[in-house]
Amino acid sequence: MSKQTLDILLWGASGFTGQLVAEYLARSPAATSLRWALGGRSRDKLERVRRDLAAIDPRFEALEIRIADSHDRASLEALVDGVRVVCTTVGPYALYGDALVDVCARFGVHYCDLTGETPWMKQTIAAFDEVARDSGARIVHTCGFDSIPSDLGVHVVQEHAKRTLGEPCDEIAFVVREMRGELSGGTVASMLALADGMKDRETRRALGDPYALDPPGGLRGPDGSDQRGVGYASTLGTHTAPFIMAGVNTRVVRRTNALLGYPYGERFSYHESMGTGAGPAGFARALAFTGAMYGFFAALGVKPLRQLLADKVLPKPGEGPSREKREAGGFTITLVGKIAGTPRVRGTVIGTKDPGYGETAKMLGESALCLALDGDTLPWSGGGVLTPAACMGAVLVERLRRAGMTFDAQAWS
């Protein structure tokens, strides 16, 4: 490959989320010195994005545009030539991501994405982890709301526990206390693709295995299936419902623990849920949310109902909320860290914009900047198919704090 001439190639820059990441990079403090380019399938669409960026700063009129096809290996090799980091928003990744990960892993190009597709990540680990280790490519999945609040939130809690208590928490519960936002069209497309994949035995097995993303031969801890019904978090005084993203987030956190040699402990336990409030009203909300979630997934398996949802209810890929709605969104998460059953650490993760759009653009953008600009300071020095916390850890935490997110841990009180 040619000598590196680009820090970041934003692949899928003309999609809805891609445009948000492009704007985020354009407005970042690093924008004046960052060498980056826009990539996608349509030059016309990318030129429109470039014109919008030029309205922020006329210098962006000179941004390079690169054209490729997700299924054309030769075009992807040309796409990543001379690139330090590929940042991609093009999903569903199980449909459009294999060749790009392959090319990045083989040519030593760092990579970050927004996938929440556990079976696909299991496949990329099996196919490309050793290749990426040999080339030095850091392949980092789940750099958005899946699964940075979980992965980095646990990292911050455990670092606090080790520093102040002399040992890590052996159990952490992640509870979403508040979430305001909308499903993205890209997320919906991934969910539909995943529903199609449920016909495959290996897909079902990957989704049901709490340690699906751990390295082969890794230690299996005490965790079983994710929460499936109504629960109660006594330490927080709230009823809980299943959290729709737990199926990927929990696996990512467990992979982090395994990749780093079990700094959280070999019997570490981790689970996630959504808080719905106290009393009868909180219980009713938990019951209603649980029923609605199962009803939704059941409907995806019935062709006429699925078609109705896709046509009339769910957002399409490329669609998303207005800037006003994105700015009005946000989330608050509490992590309860226990040692021997006693709460000892309270962690907090807060985002101030729509989790699937505004905060996700921030998290992916900062992940790309971290891989591109902070490489010598990252805790993971080599390559591989990694997690945000294992690869970037405290360096990415500090970036996101400076960008307005809250990652905090303190003694339980």
C-alpha cells in the first residue's frame, strides 16, 4: 500500500448517520489539521455532503472523495490505500461489512464501526482476528450506543474500584434510568436482517451464548441468559424491563474482560436492564414495555405484519429525526458495582443528545479520532478484533468527556 496520506476515511458518508459523523468531524477541534476523506457508492451524493461541509468551513471544498462498492474487493483495496483509519456507518454489517473488514485486517488499516450484530462479530473474530494481529490492524466494533456506554462505563467503575478498594467489583448491574430518542433506520435494517438470520442454527446459538464473543478457550463465568421478564433492582428501588441492547453489550463487556486477561475477575458477572420506576406504576411500565418488545419481535417473524411495520411504522435506512429532536434526546445510565453482594461503587454515564444519532455520531467520531491520532498512547499496542475498552480504554473516555459525555464513578452512598 501507499504511504499513509489520510488519517480517516469515512465510509458511508452520504447516509443519514454518516452525514452526522461527517459534520461532527468537521466541527471537531482536530478538523484544522485532520487529513480525511469521504467514501461511498455515489459521487453525486458525496459531493452534496461535501458542499454542506464547505458551509461550515470553505476548506472542506477540497475534501477528497473515494468511490467503492462493498462487494468489490479491488475497489475496497483502492479505497483504503494510504488510509490510517476506516470509520464506517454502512450496515447491516452482516450484509455489507465482510470484505471491508477483510481488506483492513490484511493491509494493517485500523477500523471502527457501529455494528450491534453479535453473530456477525463472532464471525469476524473467527475469520480476521489472527490476520489483524499479524498486520497490526485494530478492528474495533460497537463504537456507538452499542456498546460504548456499557464497555467504557464498566471500565471506569472497575478502575475506580481497583484504585480505591484494592480489588475489582465481582458484579456490575447496568440500568438505563432515562432514554429519549428514536430508532434509526439503519438499526431497524440490522434488526430485520438479524430476524432473517434466526433461521440459521449458528445465528441462534451466537445470540443465546452469553460468552459468544470471548476468545476460543476462554474462561466461562457465572452469567446465563439476559433478563427476559420484569425484574426489580432493589439497590436503586426501581422495577426493570429487558434492555433491547443487552444481547450485544453484555457480550462486548465480557470480551473486554477476556482480552485483557480477566482484570475484572474470572467469575465476573454483568447484566443490563431498563429501569421503569418504583411502585405500581413502575411495575406496569415494566410489564407493558416487556410485552411490547416481545410483541415487536414476534411481529418481525410474521411476513404480513413485518411488511406492515416496515411500510407504515419503522424508519427506513437513510431516515432520521430532525436536528431539534436529536438535540432534545439523551440518556442516563447507572452502574451498580458490588463486591461480595454489597454495593460499593456507583457509576454514571450520561449523554445529552439522541443516543442513536447525536451521541452515536460523537462516539464513533471520537473513536475514529482516537485510533487515528492517539495510537501511541492506547493501552492495546497490537492488532486484532477488539472492543472499545480493550483497545482505547481511558484514552477514549477522556476524549468523550471533553466532548460532553459523563463517565463517572464514586463510592456507593
